[in-house]
Amino acid sequence: MQSIRSPLAQAVLVALLGTLALAGCKKKEAETMTPPASTTIATPPPAMPATVASPVPTTSAVGVSGVELGNAAGPDMKITAPTATFSTKDKIIAAVSTSTTDAMATVPGKLAAKWSHQDSNQVVNEESRDIQFHGAQVYDFQIENKQPWPAGKYKVEIMLDGNMVQAREFEVK
């Protein structure tokens, strides 16, 4: 026989056993106690229903499952033509795919993107968002420059709750 380790399963088992024991005692008492015909017995108050432990809230986690780069995204926020090479006048988009371990759970968190120019070791842009994650979703981060982008190597780092979870390098030519 396997042992029951879940607190919820243990609580349900205890409640079930208590209910069965209580029902068994009441039935036996009723069978053995037959009043004489002239005696009146007061009706006992109705039995309180057995309490069942409320479910333990499940904890769900959120994760970043992918990052795609491109210069255009569809209505679903997914990149329409992934690329790692951009022109100096392109808008650059990072589409970040996330998912929760429990598709029905809502998980609060902070998603951020840090864009940097590798050749000059300068941060181009940083953005963070407080998000209520739910199931599988895609979030876009984008950067634009009114002036042409300096040619060179760049990187975007994606952070979840302050921890870097994925990075993508790209080039502007």
C-alpha cells in the first residue's frame, strides 16, 4: 500500500474516515435502542456535515520558452520573418514567448528587455513590464531609432523577475 503524502489527500482521508465512523455509530445506536411503545424520544438535532479541508492553492511558475527577433510582428505578436540581421533604419522587435506551468493559473511577474550595443558596450534601451502571466503568451519589446542605427553587433537580454533568462545577439549592417 502506498503512503499518502499530500496534505490535501490526508485531510480528505481523515474527513472520510470520520464521516464513516460517525455514520457507523449512529446506525448501530439506532438498531440497538428500541424504545417502549409508550415512550417518546426527542428528535436529535441534525448532524453537522463533515468538513472537508479546502484545497491547497497550487503554485504555478512562469518561464520564458523562446525569443525571436525580427522587424515585423503579426497581430498575435509573433515575428512574421525571424532574422538576426537588420538594416540601419529597421525597427527591431523581440517577441518573448512565455508560459505558466498551470495553464489555468495567473502568475504575477516582471518581464524586462535590456538592449545593448556590443561594440561600444552601451545600453541602448531598457524596458520592464509588470505582467499577470496566464498560460502561453507572447510579449513584444521593440526599439526604434530616428537616426540610423550604428552598424555593429547588438544583444537583447530578457529578464524574468530580475533574472536573465535568455539573450539573443544580432547585427545591424
